[in-house]
Amino acid sequence: MRSRTTPDTPRTGRPRSAEADEAILEATRAALVELGWSKLTMGDVATRAGVAKTTLYRRWANKNELVVDAVAVLFDQLELPDLGSLQADIEHVVLQFAGLLERPETKTALMAVVAESTRDAPLRERIRASIVDRQKRLVLDGRRRAQERGELPSEREPLTADAIDDLIFDVVAGAVVHRALVSAEPVDAQWVARLSALLVGGLGAVAALG
Amino acid sequence: MRSRTTPDTPRTGRPRSAEADEAILEATRAALVELGWSKLTMGDVATRAGVAKTTLYRRWANKNELVVDAVAVLFDQLELPDLGSLQADIEHVVLQFAGLLERPETKTALMAVVAESTRDAPLRERIRASIVDRQKRLVLDGRRRAQERGELPSEREPLTADAIDDLIFDVVAGAVVHRALVSAEPVDAQWVARLSALLVGGLGAVAALG
Amino acid sequence: MRSRTTPDTPRTGRPRSAEADEAILEATRAALVELGWSKLTMGDVATRAGVAKTTLYRRWANKNELVVDAVAVLFDQLELPDLGSLQADIEHVVLQFAGLLERPETKTALMAVVAESTRDAPLRERIRASIVDRQKRLVLDGRRRAQERGELPSEREPLTADAIDDLIFDVVAGAVVHRALVSAEPVDAQWVARLSALLVGGLGAVAALG
Amino acid sequence: MRSRTTPDTPRTGRPRSAEADEAILEATRAALVELGWSKLTMGDVATRAGVAKTTLYRRWANKNELVVDAVAVLFDQLELPDLGSLQADIEHVVLQFAGLLERPETKTALMAVVAESTRDAPLRERIRASIVDRQKRLVLDGRRRAQERGELPSEREPLTADAIDDLIFDVVAGAVVHRALVSAEPVDAQWVARLSALLVGGLGAVAALG
DNA sequence: AGTTAAGCGAGACGGTACGTCAAGTCTTCAG
DNA sequence: CTGAAGACTTGACGTACCGTCTCGCTTAACT
């Protein structure tokens, strides 16, 4: 996750302030909480961070890239402790993810930058690198553990395994986001239990397809 | 789906032009295709529709409400023909939905208005009424047919049935959106087959929870 | 003196506010007094005039054109009452002109726009039309009266007469401006008397050149 | 003409580069020619001179002081060769001065810095010291020679003589500048002949005032 | 048939934010 | 301490849209 343009030869001249970087990202998150994505302005973020607007633009090309970086770090807090069963592991991570999506800074920002990314390839790539791909580890870890426990068969072909991992990732992330943001209904224990049951119950059928 | 502010007393004076309405929505879709949501401007839509800006604002309060109405009608084209099995029905509707999300006007608009709706309750309500709730019919019809065919047990409690319908809706819609817009991977036949297998295979486990 | 772009067909649409025009010019003069030309900003003028910046730019292309219009009207106040002799007439108008140049709004603005006009042909033309050419009337009137009084011979050729009028204009205006702004010395009665004497005394020699 | 801040104790450390000084002034003149005063930037001058911005600011407080120094040296090129008569001497120097004002670097710079000086006393003083007062020598020399030739009486009081010198200076410089920059008409031989005739013819009348 | 109230196109209006640019200062490293 | 490099704060720039308003004109429904 390279958050800014890294100069190739930053030999001479006054170096960029490292404090400014963190102050800006923190100010961005604060502005997202108070104003939401669409009312967040670069000038306001600069003021909050105690920094000039030009300093923002020296580091990030536009609002969306800044917001992605500001929010990305939050997603790295997701963890997958070993709770003893696949179903429990899934429920835990889904609840964690739902908690993250309830935070106003993620709720307002995530969909907005994804929407923008449909027309902005560099942004799409940045989202993928900074957020999406980094969280696939959760699926990989969960599957590996389930195989070690014997809950899932382990002799599958690597290509198929990857495809199923991707499917699970899209289903879990998509379902939670849709529930939370589109349907605007709570992601409570009962809903999580049903989703987990669906996944655990259906995985066998998927694997059987080959 | 009330597409505009309906005046309470439309008694006297010149009536609103019905042609203008459709021209505006069509112009909005065209602008979405060419410019995307974030670069679409009200002035541009008005010009494309051959209409004054005033005329737009007399009918829609702002850009988001207009975009929701312009896009909503596209979602009504989704159908669920009886293909003989639950798995086939699901695969069919998922492919149709994916096709819809690949259209540039929906791709750019859907996530954007949902993002805005996280901070705008009336907009959230309009999205729900114009788009989301209207498509739940697909899940209801599919489930009813599967029960008629005997693929699913029919004696479930109504409340649980509703909850499972909602779950399926969020999983299907969420997964497809996430695959198409976030992961930015193609929703092809193989992926659809795996998703359908997961659902059909998992439904039993979910129903067993009661 | 066309103070703004006059649309050829201002048939439709909301008409421009006439009050805004005068408020802006008045605000410009006030800003010149307080801040001088180089620290005058378009935003500040707009604020003082209680008008949006866009309204300024809709009427004037840039700061210099605005300043020329704001100042031009002041030069129209110069008059040439008949005081009975050429020398007295000259002294009177020179003192009036010096008084005008002592006003802070003219002092700071006149040289600045002339400086800019060396690189901006449209501005040069506007200055000529709005300020310079309009004041040549003073020279014409003064000469005509002197001829009527018999102080100057009247049978000169028109072309030569024009050339001498121009010379007198440049000498009087140039000398006063140079004294006031470059030498920064007072234009007092004694200096004016000497300048007038120089002119009246020298005019015969110039006319003799043919 | 002290062109820069002279450090009182230039004892220790690396000495300032003398070459840099001339490179900067030359770069300033080049920038004036290409861009004019208002578009000349300190950063651009520094780049042209192959020097850091810091180096500029260590020597000149701001853009205007730099420009005055860059241009002042050009005015020192004016000379007053003895051509045998007052009229000829005046015509010669006026043509020289007009030639100087036609150069793009002086044309754009002179009026601009004078305009700025109306609100900036130190700048006014610098202009006076570097440019204005230095050229009064031309008037003094011309007058002295005319007296030696017997074209002008020599027994005048010193104070009156000074005042007349100043008047002539303002009239000549002012008239030429006004003709060249405000009226934007050529300073050709005929115009110069008329101006000279006016002066020579009028001087007697002025001297008669006492 | 005439009145009348709303619709309509046009475009000016007060705002807010944009992204850029230059001024002049500060910080680092190299000599 | 000088000097090059370049990051920094500040503040204005001129533009683009927003959503509102004010015109003069048009149009159908109700007298």
C-alpha cells in the first residue's frame, strides 16, 4: 500500500513531512465521519490537518485516492482467530466486518469510491491493492484451517480452490455490504448464523462440481 | 414508483409536459453512459433533453433522485421464466442481473446513489421503493415455484420464510455486485454455476435452523 | 465608454442587474483607495459590492478592464471654464488634473493599467477610448477659445493643428503625471505657473515650424 | 546604486558569488522581454539564472526591487554629446530616451514599478536613487552648455535655476513617456522637433517669471 | 371567448469548491 | 555561511456547477 507518489530520487531538498501524512489521513477520516464522502472537501481536510491545500495535492492526485488511503488501514484490523469450527470462524469475521461497515467513515466512503472506480482504472487498481486483495487472506486462512480440522477435503486442484475462495469472498463481502448498506437492515447474530449455515452447507455442493 | 413531486392541487394552469419527463430520463441515462455519475451535471441533462434547468428542478429535488428514477425502470426488465429447476432459475436471473450491471449507466449509478443514501434518508427510501423492494418479487416467485415443484419444503413459518427470502436476496444481489464492481471480475457461466450450487446446496442447512 | 460586453440579442432570460454594475464600480474605487491596485482582488471587490465573483467575471474579463471602467468616470469630471486667458485656462485645468491624480484611487490605478496595456492591446484600446481620447476635448476647447480671443493665430492647416493639439496634450498630461508620480513633488501654483508660461511662450515657436 | 542588501560582516563562510548577481539581472531583463512585468515570476528568473530562489531573496527583498535594478543600468547609457545648439542637444536626448522606452524590457517595467511605488515608499526611494535622479544630469549638462554658448542667460538665482531644471526634466520625460506609452504614438523626428521648439521657445518666458 | 394560473426556455444570480499558480519562508544536504 | 533543491504556508486565481430567481411567452382549463 503505497499511499503517495514515492519520488525515485528524493536525494536533495527539504524532505516531505511524515507527520503531515498521518495528520491528513486522520483529518480525512474525521471529515468522513462528520460530513460524509460527498460533502468532504479538500480544503476542509487541509484545514483540519493544519496543512496547506497544495500539500494535499502534492501527495494525492484527488479526493478519491486520498479517501482510499484513509480508509484502507481500517480494513487491516480484521482478524480471524481460531474459534474451533468453520462456522464459528465465519460468524466471527462477518460480525467484525459488519462492525466495520457500521462506522460512519467506512459506510460513506466505501461505496462511493467503488462507484467512482467504475470509471477510473487507476482508482480501481488502488482499491484492489489497498483494500480488496489484502482481505482475501481471511478466506485463505479460514479455508486452510477448516482443511486442517478435516471439515473440508484437502485434495482439491489449486485452480478450483482459488475460484472457490474468490466465490466465498464475493458472497460474504457482497452479502454483508448489501445487507448493511442497500437493504439497510442490521447484521445481527441470527442473520449471521443463517449466512454461515448457508455457506457451510453449500460448500460441499460447490466442491462437488469440480 | 412516483417519479416526481406530484402537486397536490393540479387543478389550474398549464399542465406539465409528459414528453419532457421521458426526454429527461432518457437524457439522464445517456449522460450516465457518456460521463458517469460524478461528471453528470443537471445543466447538461437539461440541454440534452432540450429543456430548461427549471423544468428539471420542478420535477426532481436533486441529481440523485433523478438518477434513481432514470435507472429504476431498467431493473423492472428482470424476469424469472420457469426453467424447470431452482438451480436453472437462479442461474438465469443471476446472468440477467449481471448483464444489467454491465451496462454503463447502471454500473456507474447504482453504487453512487447507494453511497449517497447512507447520509440521505429520503434517498434511501426512494431507492428501496423504486429498486430494491420491487426486485424481491424475483426471490418470492423463485421460492414459490421451487416449493410447488417439491424442491423445497413448504410448511415453514411465514416469519422465517421472509427472513430466508431476505437472506437469499442479499446474498445473490450482493455477491453479483461485489463480483462485478468490486472484484471487477466477469460473472461468467462457471461462476454462476458455482454460486447457484452454493445456494441450492446451502438452503437445506439454513431451513434446518428453523 | 462601453463598460461591459453588450450582448447583441439580450432578448430572453433574466436581465442583468443594473444596480450590480454601479455597486461593483463603486466597490472597485473603494478597494483602490484602501488597498491600491496591486493588492486589489476580484474576490474582495465582489464581497464589497455584495455580489458573487461570477457576476464580476460575467461583465469584465479581468481586473484591468474593471479598473479602467471604475476610474474612467472620474476623468470626465474635468472641465475647462473660460477664465479669460489661455494662461489662466491652462493653469486651471492643470490644477484640476493634479487634484485628480492626488486621489488615491487614480494615483494607484492609472499607471498600473497603462503598464499592463503595453502588453495587452485590447486594454490599450479601452484605455484610449474610455480615458485618453475623451480628455483631448480639453485641449481642443482651450485652443479654440484662445483663437477666438486672438491669443493664437487661427489660419493654421488642420493637420498641423491636430499635431500640435496632440503635442500639447502629451506635454501637459505627461508633465503633470511625471511631476506627481515619478518625481513625487507637489504640483503647486508656482510649478503650474511656470509650466503654463512655458507652453504659452513656446506655442508661437512651434506654430512657426509650420 | 546599491543593488542588494550589503551584509555588514561578510567576514566568515562561503562568499557570495559575484557572477550570480549579473546572471540574475540579465535573466530578469530576458524575462521582462518575453513575459512582461506582470507575468514575470521569481521562480522563473531563478531558473533562467541557474540559481535557487533563496539566492534571489538573499539579495533583493521582492520582485519590484529586482526589476528596478535590472532596468536601472539601461538608463545610464543615455548621453548628451555636444551638438552645438540647445535645440539639437534636446532633440538628440529625446530620441535616445524614446529609443530606450521602445525596448520591451523598459516599456513594460518602468510604468509598473512606478505604479507600485505610489504605495511603497522604499521602492519610490529606490527608483528615485537608481533612475530618476541619475538622469537629471542630462538637464544640468544641457543647461550649462547652453549658458556657455550664450543661448541662455547665466545670472539666474540658484533656487530658481533648480526649479526650472526640474520643470524641464518633468516636461521632457513626461511628454515622451506619455506619447510613447499612453498615446501609443511614435516619437518621430517631427514630433521631437516640435517638442524641442516648444521648450526652447518657452524657456525665455519661464525665466522671465523670476 | 376571456381570464388566469401554472408551465416553460433563457439566462443572471449568490454560493461553494475546485485545482493551479506564485510569493516568500523553511529545512535539508553539500561545499 | 553560501548555495541548490524542493517542501512548506498563504492567498488569489478563474472556472464549473449548484440550486434559485426573474423575465417574457405559451398553453390548457375554468369561468
